[in-house]
Amino acid sequence: MSRLLRTVGVLGSILYAWPALAGSVDTFRCHLDLAEADRLLHGIRLRENSVQQGDWQGLCRLLRQNLRDMSEARGLMYPCLTGHDQGENIGQIDASLGDIRYVLDTRCR
């Protein structure tokens, strides 16, 4: 469970830093894609406390949805971020995706 809490904490730091992202590609498509990625990540943040403690079935369902949304957000963000912003934010998302997959693999059969 501590691995899951770390994932939520890392995701929170991505979300809070999101408006300050300066290293992005300035195209109409990237503006749309980054706005959609922001919407997806914000949805994950809103769902963060929506499962009762000990409700593993609910948690597994939540994590599967978060995995889909975070994977989609990553795909939208990757080509639109540059330099340090790309490395830092995509790296954090990749780590969070790894943590979610770990919990799904070990707790959600």
C-alpha cells in the first residue's frame, strides 16, 4: 500500500507543476493534446480518495482506470514536451505507471 501512496504523491506533484511547464512545443495540436492530458490527469486526482480503505475490488477498478488515463495522457504529452520538462514529467509518469502495474499485478488478479 505504501507504494500506491507514493504513486499518488508523485502524481500530485506532476499535477501541481503542470501549469508551470515551459518546455513545450508551441503548436495548435500540442495545445489541444496538453489540455486533454491535463484533463485526464486532473480526473485521476479527483478520483484519488474515492475508494474506501480495504476495498481492494474498488481500488483495483480505480487503478485500472488510472492506468488507462495516465497512459493516454503520457502518449499525448510525450511529443509535445521538450528538454528537461519532457524528461522530468514523462519520467515521473513512467514511474507512476510502473507502480500502478505493480499493485495491479500483485493485488488485483
